[in-house]
Amino acid sequence: MRLIIAVLAFGVLGLPVHAQTAPAVAPAVVPAPAVAAPVVVPPAAKTVVRSKRLSFEQRFDAANTSKDGKLSLAQAKAGKLRSVVRYFAAIDTGRKGFITKEDVAAFRKTEKGKKIAL
């Protein structure tokens, strides 16, 4: 009996294991990639980059709605000239109630004005 069990055990173990495998398929023929023509990039034309930021004079003129060359505190606020609004009293040394481009230039020449970008 032991002999029969041993023979059957070795017989079962000795059988090749047949797992499910994918059927052999001939490899697909992949065409060779086509050689692309070299891409020629034309040299960039000289592009003039214009600054979107306006100069102080342009912003002053835009804020000066009365076009008299004088900028009041209300006009400076409406024109969003924040630095001018903040230092309006220091720029308006004559206490006239308005400032001119010359007043701003004189303020910029002072020590305090050199540290402030208007």
C-alpha cells in the first residue's frame, strides 16, 4: 500500500504542469519610422518690447483732467497716483492746493524725495 501511494505521488508530481499560456502569435510587423525633414526655424525678427508702464509725466497728464498743468489732491486720488497723494503736502510747499510737474521735480531733488519713487 505504501508502495502504491509513493508511486502515485511521484507520478502526480512528475507530470508536467500545463498552465494556460497565450497562443503563439507571429509578431506584428511594425513599419520603420519615417525620417522627418529637419525643422528649420527662421531667425526671430527683432521685436520691440514696449513697456506697458506709463512714465510719471504720462500718468500726471492723464490724471490732470482740467488740462491746466496743475494737479489737485482730488485729481491725484482719481488718477491713482498713490505716492503723490501720500506726499502731496510735502510736494505742495507753497500750500497752493495744487502741484505741478516742477513741484514734483523739486521734491525729487530733496533728500526725502530721492528715497521715494513717484
